[in-house]
Amino acid sequence: MEEQQHIKDTEHSNEWSVLRIMSDFVKGFDELRDLGPAVTFFGSARFHANNRYYKDAHTLAYQLGKKGYSIVTGGSKGIMEAANKGGYDSKKCQSIGLNINLPHEQSGNKYTTKHLNFDYFFVRKVMLIKYSLAYVIFPGGFGTLDELFEALTLTQTGKITKISIFLYGKEYWEKLYDFIATTLVEHHTIRPEDVELITLTDDLNEIEKKIDVIQAHYFTEDEIYFHEIALLPLHLSFYPILLIVLLLQL
């Protein structure tokens, strides 16, 4: 019986796809392992520079960048560009763009000090989440919702710890927040305390202050700014192994 393909990676064999996934992970771990304290911004790629959320993302990233926090985004336009530009304009931090190879929408922005491209969404999400001490979720679509609930799930299940998740923009997020805080709690699909994982706010200064508290009280100079994600650790020693396997596939 012919094997069914439900994932769009039909140009490659299963074996080759595994190697490409490994390559994505190794690249991300190698490039980001010395990032230091960082904040990840999520949000729509479709907002332009005159949009208020774009302006607010730039302002917050600039303020955090001035304090030395690395700014991490998906590396594209909209909120991602605004945050990268804020970090870049601060001249005091790394501005990281982690892009995904797509046929549309995801062209990179020019305000990054380091820009990586990934073939797989799930690898990219690991990198967006793994190295940051806070996530700021600006208004966005399906991709932003996916990233939000990935972060919530990993935090709720204890796979990552010491993380703050901010939903910025009450007008945009309030109905979703109320659904989580009422319907999900009433049906016992989450615990009441799980709602506390989310901070819904319109106040950029509140976000900045809470991030400072996390940095000051939860992280020490000797602590690595990684979080325990349920993955097999990949090390630089995989590079020669990966190269040999790739050559054998040719």
C-alpha cells in the first residue's frame, strides 16, 4: 500500500527529512546558545508602520534593548519588524530574527543583527521559546495563536519555568482571555490558577517592570538562559556525524 503523505515535505524522503530537521535544530542551538537574557515578541506580519501595535512593539523593544535584553522575533514584517527595529535602534542589544521558509508573507526584515532561516515551524517555535525569559504576544492571527498556546502549554506542564506571558492589547485579546478564564475553567479543562499564567495588559511599562523583576529575582549570572523543553539535546559534535550521513545519502 502506498504511504500517505499528510505533511508537505514530499520533495524529500523520510530519511532526508529527518536530517533536515536535525540540521535546523543544530543550527539554532549553535547560533543562539550564548544569547543571554532575551524577550520574544509574537504578532502579526500584516501590520504596517502606522499601526499603533507596530509603534508599541517598537517602543517596548527599544526600552528593553536599552537595558541589554536581546530581542527575538520571527524575523518577518509587521510586529516582528517593529520589535527588531526597536532592538536595533537601541544599539545596546542583539536583534534576532528567526524566519521560516514560506512561499509568501515571511520575507525577512532588515533590522536584525542575526538572522536565521528554518524549514520547519516546530523547530522555529522551539528556538523562539527556548531562549527567552518572557513572551510578549501582540495581536496576530493563526500563527500567533499557535505560538501563544504552545508557550502556555509548555508553561502549564512544567516543561519551561520562570516565564511571563503577556497578552498586549486588551481590546484585541479580551474575548479570548475571558473564554480561557471562564469557559475553560468552568468546564474544568484547565485549573483556575492556570489563568494566572497570562498577563493581559495595555501598559508597556508594566511589561517592562515585570520582566526586570524576573531577571533580577529568578536568574543569576551563572544560570543559562535556556528552559527545559522536551527534546533530545543536540550538541556541536553532531555536525561531523550529520555531514557523514548527508554524504552517504548523495
